[in-house]
Amino acid sequence: MRAWESFVADGDDDARLDTHVRPLIQQSWHRCALSSIDASRGEAPLARDEEEVERLRHASQELRDAARDSFGRVGRLLEGAQAMLILTDHEGVIVETVGDHRTLEDGRRIHLEVGGVWNEKVVGTNGIGTALWTGEPVFVHAAEHFCAGIKPWSCAGVPVRDPFDGRVVGVVDLSGLIDIFRPHNTALVALAAQEIEGAMERRQNQQRARLLETFLGSRLNTGHEDGVILLDRLGRVIYARRAPERAQIAGVERDIRLGLRLLGLSERMSETDLVAALPEGLRPRDVSPLRIDGELSGAALVFRGDRTATKAAGRRIRPDEPGDPLIVGRSPALLAAIELARSVARSGAAILVEGETGVGKELFARLLHAEPGRRPHAPFVPVNCGAIAKELFGSELFGHMPGAFTGASREGRPGKFELADGGVLCLDEIGEMPLDIQPYLLRVIDDKVVYRIGDGRGRPVDVDLVALTNRDLKVEVAAGRFRRDLYYRIGAVTISVPPLRERGDDVALLVEHFNRQIATQTGLAPLEFPEPVMAALLAYSWPGNVRELKNLVVRLHLVVRDRSVSLTHLPAEIVAAPLPPVAGLASGPVASIDEVTRQAVVRAIEAQDGNLSKVALALGISRPTLYRKLKQYGLRA
């Protein structure tokens, strides 16, 4: 405290300070002096208004989502502990606080609350701002703070880094009055920051997989020889093949690599805007925004390649392409469901397809649409009932006349039933349909006539209706959430799609199918799945079913550089799944990842007849690592 008083009184003319002041704090005080921070200040500034605060919180949504679980858990533990946990964005603006109720109240007196701005440039030395400046974990205790009004506090801040490109995206801070100070506070906060970074990495991997999947399912005309760059929602490169190697960014020539930010994306950007925002000299022949759940989530850049290189390489495999099966599998339960679907495809009866999320119910609807006998180019119209606002349901399904209601288009619009005339209307998540719309749906099914909203004239429609649900509609009927008469009308023929965990070796067939499909579409070599990896995939229960499996294969194509998948590339929940018993091993469930790894090594040794070089290759590890595993598990080749 005496050193601070002397520093404030004498100014920054003498760079020497009391030797009891840590160098970290000395350096920060000098920065404060250079920035003309008012040392008598009693609190941090607040963001201008509630609208500004909400904008900042929305901009940090990814960080806040990643912190939700750890903050919820730690927040409960801090009640009565005279401490609070704080999350800030990359500018030091607080976006979340949890902890002891009284401490939260005390924090508001110095604006240690959502909207408070705690970077060094405005409030001087403190755990948040100094952690942002240094990029390292720090604690600032009591008189070490630069501003007088903050000195009764103790705080420990740790930067949170984006796992993809390493930039600091925020700070986690533990704060309280000076009695909470413990030397290990910083270590505890560092653990929370690591947990948040881990959650961010998992979410980003999922998002990048969805972006690649969205690109693969887009109508962009790309061939094997074309160059492709995929950007995430921040304009960073997440995937590149046969693309330009360098680009001028802000006047500096940079290598195009994963994580490089090529441009800033915004929701209002058109394709023309995207092209204009690209670095000089980077001019693709095709640019397409990529949307996930209706939101701009990235962009695809396609560069012209040498189309004479190979005639066959540009072929795109799509689920509805002749010769490419709609549904992959040969398990008896799946084949029985396919046979039933084909037998009722042209019966004219409404069909209900039941199954868990991700089993491929819409593929069954497309199978019904693709059966012989339907007129050429018959429409297939999918409708996600769970994604339609209640007040728009009638308009979406039945259409409307000009000016029929507030917000209606001036020209009027046909509904999904009219658009599907002569083909198949697929109502996904039909259990989400509002009760007051259900009688109108029943009437259209029975009468085969649709009435647009605001029009008394009926329009005949010839539509085969396929309804999809992951709910037990009998339970929904009993609970009064679904009409009994509609249930019996759409459920006259019910097809139950088996979950992936009940389809045995179909997992291996699907892995092969998606691996080949994605390799062809991306121009990459197919991945290799050694026996221990495939055994882990077969042992997993796949709660997300086929969708989860496909997303995993897409993600592996992004992250596996040497094209050989090892157990380390798989998510922990898959590696930890119990494996079938192996001769010479206990037959009970596997209790740990170590046991899974041990079984994988044993199987690889058996499969390779004890050839350790081949065993190491199959496991995706080096020979020295393999020797350590053999010693660790007491195994001999």
C-alpha cells in the first residue's frame, strides 16, 4: 500500500518500486500511469445501456454456452463461500456471474456485474484486465489493484482461448473480498477455464462437421479436381483442398491454413458481398453461404480446377442417385421395415414412420416416394412441424389468399399440400402439430381437398401423406396432446425403424458407406478403420443413431491427417463403451479407458500374429509407445 501511495504521489518518473511489489504488478501499474488511469476511481465503467449489454452477451453466445455447465455447478458450490465466479468477453466486459448472493450484491457497488468493463485501459490493474493483457493466469490481491475503490477485493483471472486458433476469447475470474485469498485460487480458476475450452472444442468440432455435411449436401457444382475452402461463421478456414496457397490479407501475404481468418461474415451478406470481402487475388468461381438451422454459419468457396485431369472424379454421390442405395443395411429388422415400406408405397394410405431421433425416418419417406409407378418428377415436399411457428401452421400447410392475415404476402401463396400434389408430403415431427390445426389436417386427408386461408374455394389435391415421429403418439393421445381420430387415420400403416444399436454389423456397413461417400465428395483419400477402432464403434450404443454415426465420420475426415483412425481420435464415450469379451480377459463390462486400451492392444496382437510393427500401425501409435503399453499392461507378444 505504501508503494502504491508513493507511486501515485510521485508519478511514473522513477521506474523503481518497492521490492515487495511483484514485477507483474509493477509492470501493470506503469501501464496504468501511461494510460492516465485515475487511481482514485471507485468502480469500473458500465456498458452504455441494456441494449448494448444484450448485444455483447449475444456476441459471446458460444463462450457462454460452453461455460454453462461448469458455471452452474461451481455457482452452487460458491453459495456461502463469500466468492463469485465471473465470465468476460475478449474486451473484459462481464457477460455472466454466479456465486454467493451477498458477494454478488457487494460486487454491484463496483460494477462487478454483467455489463461491467474490466480491461486495464479503463479500470487499471485487476485480475480480469491484467489476465487479458498478459494472456496468462494471474491473481491480483488487495492493494495490488491500481484503483482505490477496488483494493478491498481479491481476484484470480485466467484467459480462455479458442481451441481452434488460440486467440483469447474471454476470462474466467474468481473474485471476493480479501478474506477469500488463497494461493491456489488461480489453479482452481485455471481448471474451470480448461473445462470451458474443452466444451468449446467439442461444440466447434460438431459445428465444423455440420458445416462440412451442409456443404456436401449443397447443390454447388464441384468436382474432384476443383479447389474448395470452407469458412466458419467467423470467416476462418476450417477445410481446404486444392485451394490457393497464399492470399493478401490487410496488405500482408499469408499462407492459407486452418484457422486463418479470411474475412468477417455477417448475417446480411449476399454472395456478392462475400466475394467483395475476400482478400485481393482470391477470386473463386463459386461462393455460397452455408446455413444451419436457418442461420448463416459459414461459407463455401470453390476454385476452378483442371477438369481434364479425370473424367470420373467429378461425380457426386447423392442418396437419391441411381445405383446408390437410399438405405444402407442388411439387419433382419431393417430389411423387414424396408419390405413393409415397399409393399404399401402405392396403397394411397397415410403412413406413419416411427423411430428414435437420427434413425433415418425421412429416408423411408424418400424410399416410399422413389418406388416404381409414381409419375416422373413427382414432388417430394418435406415439412418440419417442429420448426413452424404456431400462428403460421395453417398458412404453411394450406396456403393463403392475398392479405388474408397480418403479414400475409400480397400475391397469396400455395401451401405444402398444393406443392406436393401428385407426390409425397412428408410431415416430420408430426407430434409437434398444434391441436387446433389437427382437425383441418384430418379433413384434408379424408376429402383430398384443401382450402387456402381466406378462400372458400376448394382445391383438389392428390397427395400421399407420410408422417414421421420420434414420440409415442399413443402416449400423446392419452395425454390429450394429439387427436385420437387423427392418430388412427395416419397410423393405419405404421413402419417402425429400428435403432442402430439393434442393427448389429450394419454399423460397419454404414461406416464404409459414409467413408466412401465423403471421400468422393471431398476429394480426400478414404479413412482406414483398424480392427480395434471398428470394435469400439460396434460396441457403442449410438444414442444419436445413424445421424450420430455420419457426423462422426464427417468429423474424422476433418481431423485425421494421416487417414488412419486410432482410438485417440474417437470421442471418450465411444472408447469407454463396453467391448465384447476377449479370450483370456474378464468377461464383465469394461470399467475404464485403460481396460478398453488393453483389450485393443490384445486384439491387435492377435490379429497381426504378434508382429509388433503391424500392431503399432494398426493402433495408430509408435513402436516405443506400444512397448510402454505392453509393459504397462503386462502383455507379451
